[in-house]
Amino acid sequence: MPEIPLDPKIQKCVTIIFNPVSGKEDPEKRKKIISETLAEQGYRCQFIATTKEQGAKALAAEAVKEGVDLLAVSGGDGTVMEAMAALVGTQIPIAVFPAGTGNLLSINLGIPTTVPDAVTVALSGHIQELDLVRTGDGRYFAIMGGLGVDAQMIADTSRQSKDKLGKLAYFVSAVKNLPRHRAYVDITLDDEPPLRRRVKSVLLANMGKITGGLDAMPTASPRDGLLDVGILKTATLGQGLRLLGYALLGRAQDDPDLEVYQVKKITLHARYPEPVQFDGEDGGRIQKLTAEIVPNAVRICLPENSPAVLDLKFPPAETAQRTARRRLLIPLALLSAAIGTLLWWKYTR
């Protein structure tokens, strides 16, 4: 696609790693919107498209060698995370133009999902350092990893169902996997003696929000140098609904069937191979998983009111509860208005 013509004196250029299969929007239309928005702010751009043969990590590594000052990514969470992995240990910031189905990274970090606003954030210069999580085999993830039912839910959510149902596809898969067995897992936290648990899932959280903005791990922060571990032991539908209620209130950590720990390193050893996921990407089935926090691993462009910035002012769990109250106020206000309207109609006829 040709670049938007600019004053030839303008040399500023943004390199964008572009995943053409992310999301449901037409990729050429997405390119056009990005190009035009950058042009309005005096920037050219060059798109580097991912392929089956060359993913975002390899493309980002090439961009680093070429000496880019800023690397933008237009794609889903998996594409962004691949690019981030190539930037660990560099001072090159990354900007995110969300284009996936879930966009959990943007939800957790407060990055706008509309292109014009995301571009403004990218060019505003508000750069923050974020922790990442590194597994024993050298994989990085930014949001949340997991072993158990959450990973099976990801594995069972196909590209076709996401294209057809959007975020609802994850809900359908979650319901289907509710009866799944609990796994026997030995859990070693830092250098402590192992805990033996029968679990539905073990969550490894650097950030706490999941699909729909629900706070599954409200204590998690990507700027505290700690990995939050959630050991989920829920066995019945009633227990699952109770956990959902706590999560809606921003207090999932208070549920009696969710053990929460903060560590720097964790090792999981399951009795049998279990499904794992990293940032919503299927990681196959494994018996042993090691993960550790990598403080201040990458630099990223964020808005001033990003939750990652607010975490420095308020405890993450406090922020989660305030957000939950605001989220619940809207349907409560609408319900109250509806009841008031019905009463008014009844007594004024």
C-alpha cells in the first residue's frame, strides 16, 4: 500500500509490525486508518507484515538491528508479545495498536482500542517500564499464563469461533470446560517446600484482568517485580458462581477456593501432562513448568492514566475494587431508572 504523501522535508517514520490475520477488520482498511492517522501528526510509516514463515519476534529482531527508535505493533496479544520478547534488554519502546479479538494487554494497560487514540499514546512520549514473565524454555509472556482449565478453554477456542462469536467464543468454551477434572500438581514457590494441591487451574499473573475486563487476579501489577500465583480449587458450579461474584466486586483474592501468593519464581510439576497457555495462546500439554519474573524487562508507550501508572499510587487490589464499583453502578443505575419509570407509569395513569 503506498504511503500517504507528505512534505518531503518530513523524515519521521514509524515502523509497524502488522499481523494481517488479527481481528475481524479488513487488513487494508486497518492499514489505511493507521497511515492516515500518523500522517495527520506528521509521520510516515512502513508496515512489515507477519507471515507463517516469519513471525513478529523475528521481524522485531530485524528492526532492532536496523536501529529503530520506536517499534509499533498492529495485531493481537500474541503478536505484541512476540515483538516484546525481541525487545527485552534493549531501550527501544514498543507502541500497541490493538487489533485482536480480546486485546487483554490493552485492557490491562489502559491503551485505547481506537487507532487515532492509540497513535496519540504512541507519540505522546509517556514511556513506562514493565515486568515480563520468562518460562524455563525462554518464552516470555506479559499478562497471564496458566495450567489447567483456563488453558483447555484457550485450546478449545478456534479461530473460526472467534471470528464468528468474538469474545463470546471464550465464554462458550469456558462453560464447556466447567466439568473438567482437577489436576494433581506440586507447586514450588521460590525456595519454599512444595505445596501439593488438586487444582482446577494454576494462574501465573503479571496483570490481573481477563476477557471482559474482569479482575481474575486483582493483586497483580506489572511494575512490582513480583509474579502473582492463583491456585484455583473450585470444584462445583456453586463455587464457580461464588468466585465470579467475588471477581465482579474486584475481590477474587478473597474467595476461599483461590489461594494467592506473590513470588519471584515458581515451578509446577503435574502428575500427568496438562494443558498450558501463555497470554491466551495455546502452549500445548506439559508436566513441568518453571516461570520467573523479569523486572523492568521492556519499555512501552502508555497513557498517563494507565492502571500500570496508577499501581505506583494505589495498591492494585484497591484500584480493582474501585473499577468494579464503577462497572456495577451503570447497570444498577439503569435498573433503578427502569423501576422508577414503571412505578411512575403505574401511579400516574
